[in-house]
Amino acid sequence: MATQKNMLFNMKEENINKASRALKAMGHPLRLKILCVIGESELPVMEIVKQVGTTQSNISQHIDILREKEIITSRREGSKILCKVRDHNILQLMEVMQHTFCKIDSSDK
């Protein structure tokens, strides 16, 4: 147990900074919801807008932040802009968060 605990404190500074930037970017509820909607897919912005339930302008602003923080990438295909999660580690982090915060309670069944 002590070995695992010490590993957390021996992280490289660049990894700590990268993790901190990612967590800050994901810390906004709407940005986290966008990431949940995208998941492992590559989705057009308008599909994200439809699933998240806010304006295209609002989604675009948050997508820009996620792109700046290197959380997602986007590409143009014809008139569509497609977005996907850039780093598989972000998806793993989201899985852990889902397991931690979205446990099915016996009263939810």
C-alpha cells in the first residue's frame, strides 16, 4: 500500500500539470456532459447540441475550451464539424468517475 501511495507523489511535474489542466477543463458541468455525449464516438457538433440540450453557440464555446486544453479534437467533413476525445486516458478517467459518482443505488432500480 505504501508503494502505491508514494507513486502518486512521484509524478513528473509535466504529468501533474497535464492532469490539472484536464481536470479544470472537465470541471464545468456542461463540458463534462459534452464529453459524456461524445464518449468513444466522433460526433457532429449539431448532434452534441441535440443531446446536451443547449444552444449551438454555447456548445461551440465549450468545445473551443476543450480543444484548447487538448481534451478533444475536431475536423471538418463537408459542412459538419466532427468532434472526438483526443486522449484515451480521458475516457478512462471518465469511466472511473462514472463508477465513483454514478453507482446504481438499490432505490434506483
